Amino acid sequence: MKKALTYLLSFVLLVMSQQKAMAQKGVFDTLRVSAFITPEGDTIPEAWLPTVEVKSIMTSKLKNYWQNWTRLRNAVYVTYPYALRASVVINEVNAQLANVKDEQLRRKIIKAREKDLKRDFGDKVTNLSVYQGKVLMKLINRETGNNCYELVKEYKGGFNAGLWQTVAFLFGSSLKQQYDPKGDDQEIEKFVQEVRKLYGYRG
């Protein structure tokens, strides 16, 4: 009986508080109130429930997971704008080179756009960590459909492509890595969608 009276009193106080709020806000306003349903089917306003703190020691495995998750997320947030800009330039260069057969003119066009990229992003990209560089190469592949080895080979020649592939290999990476949003790169793709939604990127 005492338990039933407690529930009834809680309900009456909840209704009174809602009526007071409605009087202040107007009849068309909505006041959302959280509640707790007991196993017996009774409803208690959440405000009447005591706060319960649940604490646990984070295991080394879970701690390592969150460190890697945070590191990857930060890398995507930092490098995705560069990948977008690079894709714009690459698509423009490809359009300019489409009907150009003269090798000297092709090199002149490529060199001019290379200067644009260095001017806009040179200092920023050189300050990226090796890990962020790996993520950037993945994202460039995502945005252009070409891996970085193919791009370097196309614009700078096979020798330069081979040279930079060797450098990437020494740092545990590869210019030939592909982007696989449904496989190894699912987590990256989630972060890309998060960035695109947050900053309103289109396309």
C-alpha cells in the first residue's frame, strides 16, 4: 500500500509540474519528461530515481582500440580536405591533358599545377606524420580512382614513381595501396562520411 501511494504521489507531482510548464510555455509547446517503468508496470519520473555511477577499469586491449580509433579519426579529419583539393587539381589536369600530345606542353601544364599545389598545401603536407601520409594516399585513391603510384608515374615519369615507391616502402607504406570502403577501410569511410556531413561537403 505504501509503495502504491509513493508511485501515485510521484505521478501527481509529475502532472502538476507539466501543467505549470504548459502554463508558462503555452498549450502548443511540448515538455518531454523521462520516466522509468518498473517490472510491475508502474511508471516513475526519472527525476525521482537516484543517480547510479558505474565504474570499470579499462583493459589494455580496449585502451589500445580507442587510441587507434582516435588516431585514425584525427588523421581523416586532417587529411580529407587535402585529398579533396588534390582530386580537383588532378581532374583539371586530366581535362587539360586530354587532347595534348606534345610532351613539352604536357610537362609545362603539369609543372604549373604542381606549383599551385605546393603553394596551397606544401608546408601543411610536409608537416603530416607518416601515418597521416598513409591515410592521405588512401583518400586520394578514394577521390580520384587512381593510386598515388599511377599518378606520380603519369605526371612525373616511371623513374620518379619507382623512387617514391621505394621511399614509401621504407616507411612501411606503398604508393600502390587501394581504397576499400567495404573491406579494410570501412572505419576510414565512416569518418569520411562524418566529415562530409559535419562540413557540408557535396558530391
